[in-house]
Amino acid sequence: MADSPEEIQKHVKTYTIVGLTLIAFTFITVGVAKFVDFGSFAVNVAVGLLIATFKAGLVAYIFMHLNHEKAMIYRILVFTFFFVAGLFLLFMLAQSDPITRFR
């Protein structure tokens, strides 16, 4: 942890920059969702999930202090990433299935 006011100020600056970045990407997410059409619903969802994944990564890395963790946490994080990617893939496959599509 921080022992001096200079170190605390450095952390506050980092948190401020990351917070402003998250706010900016929230506006980007809304703008992409409302005003940009990528041609298909699946691509629109994929872009939205990509932006959300970036924002979640920033929160985990900075605000949850994963940038100071040991190597074991990164191994667990890699497995978690593949699990989430698999869930995203299942979602995309369900969207393209003509039996379960409600449109």
C-alpha cells in the first residue's frame, strides 16, 4: 500500500484516469448501440460484448488490484476468460438457431 502522500496522489491519478476512461467507453457503448448498425444482430452484440469486456477488464485490473497479484491468479483468469468466451459462443450460436429464434 501507499506510505507517502506522493504515492497516494499517484494512485488517485490512476483511478481518475481509469474512471474517466470507463465513462468515455460507456458513452461509446451507448453510441454504438443506438447509432451504428454493423449489418447483423450477432455482430452488434459481439461489438457490445467486446466493449463491455474491455471495461470489465479495466475494473478487474485496476479497481480490484489484479495488477499486484501473483502469477497463479493469472492462470485462473485465463481459464475464466476461456469459460466466458465459451458462454459468449453459446449465446451467438443460440442467436443463429432457427428453432429458438423468436423473430
